[in-house]
Amino acid sequence: MAFSVVQRNGRTATAEDLAPLAFAGYAHFTAMQVRGGRVRGLDLHLERLRFASVEMFGRAVPDDRVRAHLRTALEAGPDDLSLQAFVYAPVGEFAASDDGAQLDVLVRTGPAASGPEGPLALTTVEHERALPAVKHVGEVAKTYFRRQAADQGFDDAAFVDRRGRFSEATIWNLAFWDGTSVVWPAADMLVGTTMGIVRRQLDRLGLPQRVREVTPADLPTLAGAVVMNSWTPGVAVHRIGSVSVPEAPAFLELLHRAYEAEPLTAP
């Protein structure tokens, strides 16, 4: 049975709480999959919220308060679910500054998700997100380009910056395989929590990885490509633009193994 919990500062959100947020665009968030009441990379989610809050508001919500709100939301749902935690200022998005009051935390839960099966075909789009290091709301471009990709017969879109480098995809990070190492694209992007989990577990397992610029011209030399986000550590990509990419099941298995090596933690 589908379910949803929406709480503001640890209490069930009312219509009065939510009405000012309808279509509002100045907030940031993190998204996670909860399994057995626990999450992977909790420290990365908390770090993401702290960093973004300081960047957008000049102050952050204390970790213990965020964790308390997460626990309250989890207690209201099943053991396995999807969760998003948003941080915003109560004065709204149209104020030139706020009064330094306590930031609000809105937590929303829903059914657990694991992402598409794949393999996927991606078109390429020249696009650079504003504040790329912040997972912020109100990004019309990602939905616009996903729909444009679907209209063109693709599953999704990968972004190329003004220097011709791959950065990320609409709601995904990108990772490539050169036959021996995991290759992370060098460009301005949102570093996802799943990406962070995989990178540190690859290090722990002693598996090779490197960061370098990747352009569309490099695709024929690569042995695999995936997208990843909070749903999954890897969905195979078999085509980018007109270039076919090997599916590389061993690469996909490696990423999933690294992700699953990350311990689950209770908020």
C-alpha cells in the first residue's frame, strides 16, 4: 500500500504549513533510501545539509536536530522507504535576507525505490547548473531536459559543460569504466551521497579509481558507463548520443559491491 508522511520540524505538516511552500524555489534537500530503518552514508547526508545551509542561509541546522526529525518521520512509516529532508527559511524565497531565525526542516517519506532496470540511452545537452555543489529545489532544467530526451527517443540526458566535459546527468551522477579503473568526470557538479559512498568504499577495498576530464570524443575509448543516485549505485548506460557503450556487467557489479560494503546506520 502506498503511503506518505510529511512533517515540518518533527510534527505532521498542515495545509497552513505547506501552502507557502507550493512552487517555492529557495530551499535545499537530501534524498535517501531507508532499509530496515537505517541508511547508508548518513554522515554524508548530514554534511550535505550543513554545507548547503551555510551556503544558502549562512547558518546550519544542528545535526542532532536533523537526526531527531528523521527518526520521528521513520517511526511513522514502514522499515523500508524513500525519504527526503528539506531545509528552508520561514521568511520565504522573495525576501532579500532573513532575520536569522531558526531554519525549518520538512521531511517527506514515500515508498522505497530502486531505480530503472536499464540499460539506458542518454542524449547530451550543454548545460551547467547554478550552485552545482548544492542539491537545491526549483531546478526546472532537469525535468525539461529529461522530457526533451524522452521526446527524442532517449531515456534521459547527460550534461556537458561549456568546455565540452561531461559533468552529471539530470538526476544522476555519471561514472565511467576504462577497463581497469572507475573514472569520475572532472567538472563542476553535485557530488551525490551515493557517489561519495562508492568512492570511499572503493578506496577501502583497494580498487582503482581516478578523476579526469571526459568528453564525448572519449566515449569510443571507454569500456562502460553508468548513472547513479540515491536509488541505486549503478544503472548501465549502453548509448550516449550516437555512440554505443559496452554494458560492462563486471563494472556494474563492482559499484554495487562497493555500495553494499557501506554499513547501514540508524539516525
